[in-house]
Amino acid sequence: MQAADLKGYGAKEARWDHQEQIRTGYGFTAFEGEQWFALACWLYKRAWTTGERPIVLFDLATHRLVEAKILLPGVTTLERLITALRERVAARQYALLAVAPSPNQAVVLENLVKVEEGRRVSPAGPIA
């Protein structure tokens, strides 16, 4: 095969034919509905419990899909999924942390970040 043979490959229907050949020839399944949901749940749990970097989650997801004989989605599809799930995890963490302090602790914490006029840093103080 020559490089010129691949010219325009992404715009042609051949890529869909090749996906079908891979599925039937090697026993892979398409990355659709159920597989997407299962991977999303697994990634969410990992992001929630481990705090792994996006590239680590990407590599683990790719490995998991290959092991399960599921056709890999496009790089940007997987990247968007991981980004969205990590943002969701972060929002959940912030929501949980925001209600954790008592009202008195919340006042003390807010005062820690207030910077008095004419100063460049906030005054340090003990947290009750």
C-alpha cells in the first residue's frame, strides 16, 4: 500500500466498509450506546476515585476498549468524553466541599481570602 492510496480515505465510504470488515473478521463490536454508557460510567468512577490525569484516563479507556474488542472511537470523541466527565466530577466535588463547612467556618474561610484595601495579600488567621 502506498501513501497515495489513503488520500481522501476519511471522506470515502471505504472507512465504514473497513470498520465492518474489522467487526466481522476479528469479532469487534461498534462503539455505540451500551458500550459508550459502560465506558462513561467506568471513566467517571475512575475520575472520582483516583484523580488521574486525562492522558492516563485516555490510555486506560483505550486499553479497556481493545480488551473488550470494541472498535475505538475517534480520538476527539474519547477526549471530549473524558473532558466532560472530569468537569462533572469537579463540579460534584466543589458542590460537596461548598456545603462541608459550618456557617462559622464559612465566615472564617471567606475572611481568609478578603484582601484589605492597600494590601496585596489577605491576612492569615486560624480556622475555627
